Amino acid sequence: MSQAQRPEIGLFADPLSNDVLQRFMLQGAPVRGELVSLDTAWREVTQRHVFPRAVRTYLGELSAAALLLSASLKFEGSLVLQIHGDGPVALLVAECDQAGRFRATAKLREGQVCPEEADLATLVNVHGKGRCVVTLDPASGSPNRQPYQGIVPFEGDSIADMLERYMSRSEQVPTRLWLAADEGRATGMMLQRLPDEGGAAVTDADGWNRLQQLADTVTRDELLALTPDAVARRLFWQETLHAFDARTAQFACSCSRDKVVGMLRMLGREEIESIVAERGSIGVRCEYCNTAYDFDAVDGVSLFLSEPPAPTSRARH
Ligand SMILES: [Zn+2]
């Protein structure tokens, strides 16, 4: 049986869900790949907000990119990708952790129009002041709790371009990204050339260039229509890849009523009382998951009456 006729055996096992991250390595070369596919998890974002189509597309690409990059960083905590815009879009933000949990949202400037088919520069770099901020926020309990932040100016014409530059400059890991999103799916693929640490012998010196060339033939429609396994088979059917266990990705928002209470307490009693007096209640809406937290006059006062006891005094009556 020739190679072209061999039965359709997937490179990767059937994923546990349709929201999945799949890592692979190329045999004989220090090249790592990662594929991400978000279906249900991405619709958790698009169903909670009404964003113009172009905004939704770039936010989906940013979400896919966050999960791909997070999977490649040796780091415990959250990765936050932000694109600060100076045009109709003020902010695109996607945040994820290494367990594959992510959330994402966008802030638009009131009164400015986002054309349906706008390119990224039209949305975020009208005056040349757009920038991309990458934040690594260590998990609580990590030995080094200082967040790390890297900034790259808006360059190139896509989210993939901007993040590829960031990764090669700041992380010094040559990285390529292919990203796509629409209302129903956000997907992507990443290739990275790992440092040659003198471990396994490199028998395939051309592997990095070859895999990039193959990956460059993928189309947006293919990324949106195919499963990670089908993308890999379509692009790399002649290559020997080692697949790792697939991991599940999911939408998860870390907001809670307790966190909102903590934020309101920081505003101070006077401010809270004046808002309650003026409006009768306080409403706070999570920008990510759109959950509304409402506090009426009684809640507003009790924010201050039920302050948590100081660590040394066990109970106060
Ligand atoms: Zn939330």
C-alpha cells in the first residue's frame, strides 16, 4: 500500500471534547507544535457579548493565541494578552492559565464605528499608538510573585505578526502563529523552534523551515472547518510527529460576588453611600462574563458592617 493510499489514521487520538489543545513534536528536530480548537468555549464568549464582526474575529484570534503561548511558557499562573487600541477599539484582552481556562473581552470607544470588515490597524492603530502588552501574572503561592510585563508596539498587520515579534524578541523563542476565528470557532496553530540543548541528536536540520513552509499553506477556512487532527493530517501527512495527550480548554471567569465586594470596599464608605443615595442600588457587571452583581441599600451598608475580622481577632460580636 503506498503512502497516499494508507487508511485515514489520525495523528492524534480523538479529543475528549471539541475544546482542545494538542501538542506535538517533530521527530529529529527541536521543533514543537501546538494546535488549539475552541468551539463551545468560544461561543461562551460570543454569546455573552454583542461585538462587531471584526472585533469578534480578532478577539477569537487573541484567545487562541493566549492558549497556544501559555502552553509553551514554563510558568505557573495567568497569561494576559492585551491589545490597547487608539481607534474604535480601546482594548482587546484574553487571559488564560495553564489548565486551559480562558476568558476574553473587548472594550469599544463610544460613538466610533467599527466597520464590519475592518482590518486590525483600522480598529486599534489609527494614530500609530496601538500596542500589545503581554503580562505573566504568577499564581498565588509562586516563589516569585512579581508580575512580568512586556510591551510591543503595533507592527505588521495581524495579531500573529505582533506576537511572533514579541516571542522572538522578548522570549527569544522563534515562534510562528496561524490564527482564525468567526462567531462559532476560534482556532490556531503554533510552531516553535526550541533551543538546541545538546540532548537528542538533530537528524533533521531542515525540519524547522520545512514545517513552517507546510504550515504556511493552511487557509483560514481550513483552520475554521477542520479538527486539529485533520489540520495536522492535511499539512504534515508526510512528517513523523509525536503527539502528546490532548488537553481540554474551557471558558472560565474568575469573578465572584466576594471579589466585587472587595472592589467596592476599596471605593470607601462615603462613595458607596452616595451612589446608593443617588441610584438606590449599585450594579456591577463583570466585563468578561457579563454577570451582573447587584447591591441594594441594605447590601451597600452591610459591605462595611460585615468587614472580615482582622487575622489576629478570631471573632467579633
Ligand atoms: Zn466574570
